[in-house]
Amino acid sequence: MTLLQESPHRPTRRLRRVAGAVVATPPPKATIVLAVVAAVLLGLAVVAVRPPATPHCAQVGAPQHRDGTPLPASDPIAITVGSIDACSSLLPIGLDAERRIEVPSVHTPEQAGWYRLGPAPGALGPAVVVGHINGDGKDGVFAHLGGVERGEHVAISRHDGRTVFFTVADVVQAAKDEFPTRAVYGNTADSQLRLITCGGALDRGAHRYDDNVIVFATYDGWSPTRA
């Protein structure tokens, strides 16, 4: 199944709330990173790369260091969304030759991907993680992402030995032809996280879902990663 079909349209009032408050718009001076704009114009491409072995996923909880100051960039290793029992290593993804954003193979729907051309989780800006809702007749890593509620937590372990923690601020469902590009990818004054998967009705003829489910989360702080 096609995971998502972003569009350069700005957020519209047709965004449907799944949980929480209305999505906050970016700061007035926020701009969209040019590489990200190019990525979303033409949809996505599947990454034909063997996913890494799944490491031990960090437990969600309160960080030891609750300073909200963004951290230096460090590649993420794994993600845990505790409320939906989602745990996956993070495959770095980028753009293909046609400048479409990549996603992990539909044949490994349990694998999540981190958009490596954008911010790292915990660093300044909106880090983006994508995952399938299903594939090959199996549930995907984000099969239940639409059930996440405001106030729930996400943990991401990083190569620098830190686990960074985020709190869900909002969950929205948006039509793919009205994808809220600026709200998702626009620059932010702090560290943010976006989780994206498919949602809405399945168009079996086109082999795609009509909508996207998008989780918006804010950075809480970090703890040393436990071995």
C-alpha cells in the first residue's frame, strides 16, 4: 500500500481532529526547508534496503533531564510509541532520483523510517518518522497510530547514548491532497517530532488510502540510554 501522498498545500480547515487540540501553526517567521519541499511534491518511493536488526527499544517515561533546550544532532536508532505497543529500529530514508521521499519496503511493514535530510529527533526543528499502516497482509508499525491520544509519550534512542522523549500534542487526519506541509515540515523554534502513516478509506483500485494520520509531538528532555 502507498504510505502517504503529501502535497505542498498549506493546512486547511478540512483537517479532521483525531485527538487533542487543533494543530498549532508554525511560528510567523517559520519557513519550509527547501529539501523537504522538494521531497513532498511527488509523493514517495519504497526503500529497497534491508532493514537493520531491531535493537532494544527504550521505555517511555519521564526524562532525567527535563531541559527543553534542543540537543546537538545525532542519528536515531529506534522508536517506541508505548500506548500502541509500537517498537521499531529506524531506517534512514532520503529522496530518490525523482526527489520523492522514500519509505521502508511494504514487505517489511513493521519497519519505521527516519527522514535523514531533516532534523534528528531531539535537535532543533521537526524530526519526521514514517511507517506503514499495513503491508503483505500484516499490520504495520503504525497500524494503530490514529488511536494515540494527546498527552501520550514517544521515546527515541540515539547513537550518542541519549534517549529523547516527546509528548503528543495533537493527532490529525488529513486528506492526502490537502496534506498540511507547512505545519508538518515548517521550521520550529524548538525540537518537535512528527509521526506519519496512512488513514481514512482504502482506495483498492489505486492501492492507497485517502488520508494521512499525523502525530505532532513536543520535546520533553532526555535520559542516558540503558544498555
